[in-house]
Amino acid sequence: MKQCVILCFSVLCCIGFASQANAQWVSDTTKNTAICTAAGLQQKPVVCSDEADGVIVVWEDYRNNNFDVYAQKLNSDGIAQWTKDGVLLCNSTVSQSVPVVASDGSGGAFVAWKDARPGGGGTDLYAQHINSDGSLAYGATGSGIAVATDAAAPDHLAICSDGSGNAFVAWEDSRTSIAAAGRNDIWMNKLTAGGVAWGNTGLAVISTNGKQVEPHLVDDGTGGCILAYENQATVPSSIMAARVNNAGVVQWGTIGVKIFSGDKGTQNTSRNVNVRRDGNQFLFSWETNNASNSSKGWNIYGQRLKLDSNRVWGTAGTASEISTDWVGNQINSIVFSDDSIESNGLAGLICIYVNDISTKTYIVMTRLLSNGSDFQPVFPNHIYTVCNQTNNQSAPVGVRTASGEVLTAWVDGRLGKNSIYAQRVDRLPKRYLGYLPTVSSWGIPVSNRTNSDADQLVMVPRTNGGIAVWRDNRNGTTNTDIYAQLIFRDGTLPVELSSFTASATGNGNVVLNWQTVSEKDNAGFEIERRQIAEGASNNFEVVASYQTNATLRGVSFSNTSRGYSHIDMPGAAGFYEYRLVDVTLDGERTPHQIKRVELGSASGGITGVEQNMPNPFADHTLIPVTLASTLNVTVEISDVLGRTIATPYNNQALSAGSHDLRIDGSALGANGSYYCRVTMTDPNTGSVVWTSPKAMLIQLSR
């Protein structure tokens, strides 16, 4: 068996909880790593990645005798980056609650929440942008910015990044300005570096008869998002999906497309949709009740949609039944691709969920094959037990750790009070962690502190594993706190990565860089790529391999850090995803985390616009630019509220060749974070040839 050079803490099976070098992650599963232990209640944690193998955690906090929203960032070593016990995101003296969070792609995050500042029992929606350094971008005194000030009973907030440094927020809203009383519509707003893009009321993106409730969001890979929701205007209720572009316009009809509607004769109702992007396709799972036989309760269904809204399986309103009328309820599903490309060119899905029978609940899994009708395992009843221990197991979460593989964690009652346990499963299906055939032992403990109830579990992916975050009451039932734990995939990977990045250069090239901490039994690396576009294949293809490129060859065994780099030339402009794969000496392939880039057109002659250096800077900084023809250049700098404060280059002609665009700190004013956009225009026609797909963050620090 391969062994990771990084020393790992083991419980029942080889799973690591912390890297040895510079590690702050606590290996003891009865202690864990504290996010916040301030006085009072901390609860309802939500998380996003910091895009560098760390985690940003946001939660409700009652330390000031009303609920506020706080945030903390841990880096990849588990070291807190912001103020101890978190940064207060809004200084309003009324309650802020039920936060949601999404990465800004630059080490910070967008956060939205319900806000009681209207008074009289009313609720508005507000948001904050917290920068990578923990500073607040919205509101002159940290008050946040209004997302919806005239909302009526807004509920079920959802958020996702757009992949270009912004975020979409959605919610259900019963305001009567466009609808009859008692009718819920789905509203959205977009958060940017400068604030809200669609005013302080938002846009009614789904507005029709009846109620539309419980929105869920995922990015569409091209700067927009996929909105999934429950439509209660139909009888029975149905599961819907709409594609919303970056301007807030619904692309799939006026209210989206119907994913599923149950049998009207038996009034089957659907709810609790889960959605995930898989390249050019989108995975859905949800619950539908068996109204004709109450003993068989809720069942799980699944479907794939393409980028053009076409279904992969079945016809309009139909789907694949994953848990086929078993006794009891099958609920709380999470869905992942099984990454298997069959002869039909399609992949299936892995669905992990709770089986709720009359005596207990436990965690199960079903794999739906690529034809949308066959299952694994085939007997009994397409069910595979992930964990079935004493008392209850519930509320599964999970992250993808390799091709067709999921690291899942859940709330576990086997010790009398709730703990957190984890397991790694794959498409075979197979369990890897802590399962001994002759002993009733399922999964490994993540947090098993005696006399401590743990719940409200969430999770984010990182290289070779995931980070679990939860609430528990180890410090008293009236003093709940937030804790975290790093969980390595299994402790047996041949390569431990410290970083992997992919970035477009502007000339049609993509530069990939990665760094290893150590290598064990490593033959080399392969680069896989797929385009995110309608009609494009959803499969990754190998575009570079150690077998033909000597720079991608590993060193077999190494205890020291090593850096690697590769330049890819996809050809056409658009959105691409890259996946790094390490290959052992015996040919075993292990994919790592996927990176997404937006590639601009090279036809305008721009061959490079790079990040400014140095950054942060005191006196001045330089932005390297390379042109293949003469163009007019404009550089516009704005503050965190989106106000333009300097234009050091205003339609200035630059000849073909390399240039360093100088930005003087004296032109910016106070120390802090600023955003820079570069625009290139044709000197003859005035048409825009190229503009920054994402504002460049520059930081002044004298």
C-alpha cells in the first residue's frame, strides 16, 4: 500500500487530520480546532473555501445579547487569519441572522443575512464583503449594504459565486408590489466588489401564480448560475430549474424548466432539491412523497440537465427514482457525479442520504448508472449502507476527493450524545475508513468528545480531503461554540500538494503551477481539461502527460517541496476547467481539485496582462502588459465601494511590445484595498478589444 510522507493521525484506518509542518490543526478528535469560543451562543455555521486549502466560516453569534454575524478564516495549516473569535460583519444594534456565504475568489467572501433593522417585526436582507485581510468593504462604518429593503418575509437565502469575483443571492419573497398577497416569488441580487448590481430591491427572476419557494444556487461555469426551486403553483408541487445569466435574465423560458412533477392523481409532493455542477451538466436530487402509501413515505429522485436545459434521462417532468418505495423515509440527500464515462459517453451519479425507518435513522448510498435506470448495488433494493450504528446517524455532508469518490461526514449518536464521524466511499461502491467486517465499526471519529453534543455540520473541500465545521456545547449548554477539523482523504496518497493554480495570460494561454510537499511512489503528472460550453463534451481529456513531457515527470520519492509548471493553449476563448492528476509508478491515477479559468480571445493582439508587482506596495506598483499591436489603454482604479478614484492611463496609446503600467500610491490616498480594471480599445474604431474579466485587487500599505 502507498504511504503518504506527511505524518498523519490514525483512527481505525489511515486518515490524517493534520500536516506536521507549521500545523495548527489539532489531531486529537476530543479537542479539535476552535473557530470561536466567545461567551454566549454561536450557531448556524456556514462555510466556503478561501481558494487556498483553507476555510472561511460565518455564523450567528449572541455574545452581545442579540444575534450578530461574525466570520473567521483558517489558512491551510489551521491558523486563524482574522481577529480572535471572529470579525463582526455588521455593527447594527438589531439582530442579524441566518447568514449565507460564498467565496470572492481572492481569499475573501461575500456574506448575506436576514436583518431586523426595519423594526416592527420586519426583515430586510443585507450583505457584507469581507476581504482576504479581514477588512470590510461594504458600508462606511461596517454597516453592510442593502440587498433587499422592501422584501416581505424573505426566507430561504441561497448564495453562490459566479466564478468571476462576484456572487449571486436568491431568496423567496412575498412582497405584494408585483404579486397578490400570500404569493411567494423567487428574487435575486448580485454582489460585486462595488456593492449590489441590481439595486437595493433586487430582481424578481421567477414571478408567476402560486408559490415558488426554497431556492438553491450553483454557478453555471460561464458567469451565470443555475437556480433550482420548488414550484407550489402546480398540484402536485414540482421541482424546477432556471439558468440565470450575469445580468439577471432567465435563459430557460420565463420560469425555467420542469425537472420533475409527481403523479397528479396521488398528489405526490416534491421538496428539498440538492444541486451541483458537473462541468457542462448539472446534478439534481430531491425528495418526493408516496401519497398513495403513507408507510413508504419520502423517496429520493435524481436527474441530470445539460447546459442547454435538455435532460440527460427521460422526458419532460420525469426523473430516475433512486430509493424505490422503501418503507420509511429517505431524506436529506447530497449528490455527486460518479465520474464514470460509459460507452454512451455519459456519467451517472452518487447519492448519499438518510434512511429513516421507524426505529432509527442511518446513512446510505445509491449509485445511479449512466443510463439513468440501472443501479449499484443492485441488491437489496439499490441500497448501500455507509453507516448503521447504535442510535441515529443523520445530516450527511460531503466533498468530492477524487474521481468517483466522496468523503462524507455526519452527525452520529453512537456514543449517547451526538458526535461527528466520517467515511470515504466510491462508485464501486466501497467503504474505506474504519470498517472492519467482523466488528460493528462504521466510519472514523472526527469529533467524539465525551458529554458534548455536536450538530449543524457543514463541510468544504481542500486538496486531498475536506474541512468539517460544526456547533457543539462542550463549554456548556448555554454557551455553544464553533469548531473545525481537517480530514485527509485517507493518508495514503503518493503526493501531498501544497498548491495548485490555473490562470489565463490573455494571449490564449493558461499557466498551471503546483507545488508538492512530498512525493512517494510518484511517476509524474497529467493535465486534464474540459470546456464549459453548450455542445462541448462533458468529459475531461488529457492535454499533457509525464509520458511525453519530461517537465511533468515526478521524482519517485522526495521529502522536500518541489514546484512544477505547464502552459496549455486551448485555442478558443471561453470557460475551461483543469484537473491535475498524479500517477504512481504502478499506474494508479489520483485526480486533484478542479480549477476553473476564463480565457479571453487572443485575436485582439493582447498577449499578457499580469498581476501587479509588488503587491502590497508603498510607493508605486507595476502592471506588466504585453501587446502584439498598438492599442489605446485605460486603467481605472476604484475603492471598495466601486467609486472611481484614479485613472492613471486614460485611452493612452501604447505600441506593440511589453510595458509596465506604473500606479503611484500617492494617487490613491489612504492605505487599503483597491480594485483596478484595464481596458484596451482599437485606436482606429474605438471598439473594446479586451477588458479585465475580473477586477485586479491591489493593496496600498505605506
